[in-house]
Amino acid sequence: MNCRSHSGRRSHAALPDLAERLRSRSRKVTGPRQAILQILRNHSHPMSVKEIHTALPGADCNLATIYRCIHMLQGMGMVKRFDFGDNVARFELLAEGDDGHHHHLICTDCAGVIELEDCDMRELESLIASRNGFQRVTHMLEFFGVCPECQQQRPTVRELK
């Protein structure tokens, strides 16, 4: 589990700007909220609540506080939840006005995550919607495979013989 790659394409607002987003929605800027926002700001890949807890300096708050904070931030549109099919919710900080729509490529060996910038599914969404009489169709799509680093660590068929 040594590959933890990500594209880093997202740039996030400074911590004071994030705090102002909280204040503008009548939310207090508490120490735990600031710490959680800072951790999410410093990681360009989605993080689980346990990963956030582990990354907190000196474990500034307990898991229940993190869950409550993440739930509040999600409701405010400041974080987006992702599910990579392993029953672990992961969260990523959203820039102001960003709907968070993007896809990921996840290594099945080391759980490394790469953000994919392109989404060519809009035309398919429209086709599916029109064929079935739906409106406001959206999608969630993640890709899974083995990253180059993990491929190098796997024994080849010849090495196994």
C-alpha cells in the first residue's frame, strides 16, 4: 500500500475563505471544523472519516464530532461524498460554486486515487433521459485497475513458476 497518487487538479480556497463560507451560512468556525477543513484542503483525493481522524494533529476531536461536521459540510455543499464500492464513504472539499462532478481511477491493490478531469458522459445522459422520459439525469462513475507501481511489485507468471 505505498501508492497514493492523485492528480491534484483541484485548488482550494485559503482557510480564512473557507471559514468565511461557514460564517456566511451562520455557522460557527470551531477548532475541529477548522482542522477538518484544513485536512481536506491539503488532500486532493477523497478521504474517509477515519483517515481524517488519523490526520488530525493530536486527535483534536473524536469520530462523532468528525461525522457531525462532515454531515454539516455536505449539507452546505462544501464537501462531496464518494463511494468507491467498498462501503466506505469518502469526502472531498469543493470549491465555491463547484458541483464536484468528476470521476476517479482507483488502484485495487494500494487504493491510490487519481482524479479524472474529463467527463464525456453528458451526451449519453441526454440520450438516456430522452429515451426514457426522464429529466435531470446525472451519473456516478468510477474506474478500477492496478496502478503502474503496483504492477511492478506483482510477480510475473514466469516468476511464479
